[in-house]
Amino acid sequence: MDIQALLYKVEKRLYIGGEWVDGANGETYEVENPATGEVIATLASGTREDSLRALEAADNARKEWERTAPRTRAEILRKGYDLVKERKEEFAHIMTVEMGKALTEARGEVDYGADYLLWFSEETNHFYGETNQYPAKDNRMITVRKPVGPCLLITPWNFPLSMATRKIAPALAAGNTVVIKPAKLTPLTMQYFVQTMEEAGVPAGVINIVSSTSARDVSEPIMADPRCRKVSFTGSTPVGAALMTQASENILKMSLELGGNAPAIVFADADIDLAVEGVKAAKMRNIGEACTAANRILVHESIADEFSEKFAKAVSEMKVGNGLEEGVEVGPLIEAKEVDRMRELVEDAKATGGEVLTGGEAIDGPGNFFQPTVIRGASRDARVFKEEIFGPIAPIFTFSTEEEAWEMANDTEYGLASYVFSENPDMLWRASDNLEFGLIGYNSGVVSDASIPFGGVKASGLGREGSKEGMFEYTEVQMIGVRDPYARG
């Protein structure tokens, strides 16, 4: 595929009120390929003025889109699904050159991201209310779900298509208009997606995109404006906490998908080969740059030697390189500073008693490459136990009892994903009862799907994305009390 020709097709300007426009001050910023360090595009950088123009466009389009027949909204989302699938190779190549993930994984993300368009195109027509009677009064009640209003959607750099569709599809399905702020490191996929939805027939003002080097210049003026009624953010916990503080000023509805520190627990009765395969998928997917990544691998002491040997071998055989190359499984980290952070995490783990079983070193550039790494024996004081790694480092810890496994797993401020490997069917329910996480993969290292309620507890966020709950997040419930026609008097 001609990458230069493909990137030339991608709009680099802002999209406001159905028009592609330059930013108010004419400023731009550059996007780099993390595998080569080369600049691949120059985009318009939006300002506070541009952000408010986008919100105004979303507010102006709000009522007409809200009153658009659900079937019409569904057909537009379905058309978007069809177009994304048709352009699978284009989207995959854009993602790989701007984010670094292997092309095979990028293709998988296109399928996964498109599924949100398909899922919510179907959910659009299943937007049910309820009727009931007051228990002690001569009244009947009707509840209806209404669009919450113009939404600000802030997406991360690590899954540039699926995080777009996971937010935009339910918002539009529920009858809302949106302003999107894509990550400055990987905006091209989102830009191309908005172009695609424009072709799918989304009316002017329903989708607006303001790329910018400054997230604050987009979020602060919009969140301070009473026309904005909902914020959905995926990113770090500190930023999410700051957005919550600002949202409190206007009592904004919020969805937050934040950090993770996922445990993968391998019990003594686990199928070790299956566990190796599952933990590898959970840890190394997306170069480890995923909030659902298996961050802490907890293995029963009786099988720790066998698991560690097999797991380290499997990880050592992963091919590292430019994601566009055939057979590559692990691409570059998103920025050079992340390579330095990986070095620091390895050295810290070694200082607490950790042994590097494979990897542990940066790879000479160009590009931001680090070897897939397995470490065993670090203490629970090590940073790799406490922090979200967000890279290809897999630390193995051991436990002796089931109670110790639950305690170690829950010893974190986060509560997004977790993984359990056991051949005991009862362990599924014990895991559910004991793990303080929103997601559990049972003998599986992959848990995400458009049909599931994706989200976490504790410092991992608020609300759910995907499933019917994902659309409910973009609605408010209105109750209508009606006098019972058979009421006395």
C-alpha cells in the first residue's frame, strides 16, 4: 500500500458544523511514526475559540438529530460500519504508522472498532421505556430515556479507532451530538473516521472534531459552558480526576475509563499451556500499551518454575520491529521517553530481587523499541507491582494460598481487568466474589467486545461502555406521572 498517498487522503483540518476548516490562529502540529521517528503529517491545532465553535455547532444540530427517527440514525451507523469494513486496510495502515502496533493487530482493531457501529446501530431501535403504577397512589408512571445533550468525547492514543467508535456510536445512537478531542499522538485515525462518517450521511454539526496540541484548550471552555451536558474520557487516572473536579462545577454527566493494574492469577490446577497462551495475549497485546494488560502475573508456587520457563520462552520468540513488516508481533512504544521508563522499571525490579528471564533491554533505533521482557522474583515493593506498566514488561510473582492470591490481586488502587486460570469450575464464582475488578477473563486473555459492559471500579473509572449500558450512559431518565383513569373522585 502507498502509505504517502493514503496519508494524503486524510483530512488535517478541524471539522466543525459540517465543514473542514483551519484553526482560528493557524497553528499546526506534527505527528510522528514511532517506528522511524519520521514526521508523517501536519495537522491544524485547535484553540479555545475553535472548541466553542464546535460546541455551538453541536448545540445547533442537537434538536434535529434528537428528533431524527431511530431507524434513520441506525441506518447511518450501519453505513458507517460498512464503510469502515471496506476500508479495513486503509484504517489498519494509518493506525500502524501513527501508533506503532503490528499490522495484524491493527486489522483486528478495525474489526473490533467497527463492531461498535454495528452493535449500536441495532441498539438504536431498542430504546425501551417502562410503565408502572404507583404502589400507594392513584397514579400511573411512564419512564422515557432522553438524549443527555451535547457531549465532549476525549479519546486516548493507544486504540485510536475502537475508542472512537466505542464513544461516538452510542452517543449518536441515543440522539446526541458530539465534539471529539483525539489524542495528539495518534489523531489521523480519528480524522479519517470522521471523514468516513461524513460520507455515511451524518448531518452537519452532529459530529465535530477539534484536534489540538492542548487538551485543556478543548476541554476547559467546553466543560465550562452550560450547553455541554456529558463528558466521556479514556486516559490516565490523574487526568480523569482533574476532569471530575471541573465537571462538578456544571454537574456534568461523566464516563471515565482510566488506568489499570490487572492481575493474571494462575492457580495450581490450571492448564499451564493454556495459561501461557492466555497471559501472553493479555500482557503483550498492543505492545502492552493497554489498560487491560496483565500487569502482575500471580502464579501458584507449585507450578511457578514450569510456567515461568514456558512463558519466558513464548515471549522471547515474539518478533519485534516496524509493525508494517511481515510477522512482527511487538512494535515500538509510542514515545522515546517510554523506552527510558521501561529501563527504569527493569532496574527497579532487579534492585528488589527480580531476575530477568528474557529481554530487559532497549533496542537501538531508529524507533522506540524495547525487548519483550519477563522478570521473576521482584518484591511487592517494586514499581512493576504497584504501577501501570503500559509496555512489554511481564513481572511474575508467586503465591501459596488462594486467600493470598486474592489479597495480592486486590492490592492496588485500580480495578479494571483481571484474569484467572483454573480448571476448577467453582473457581469462577470464587473469583467473582473475591476480585475487586469490573472485568474478569476466565481461562481467557481477551475480554473486550462491543456486547459487553466495559469498565472498572475504584480508580479505574466510572460508568460502562459497550452493551446496552453503553447507550444508557448517554441518556437521562424522565418520569411522567399520569392520573389513573380509574381513580376515585
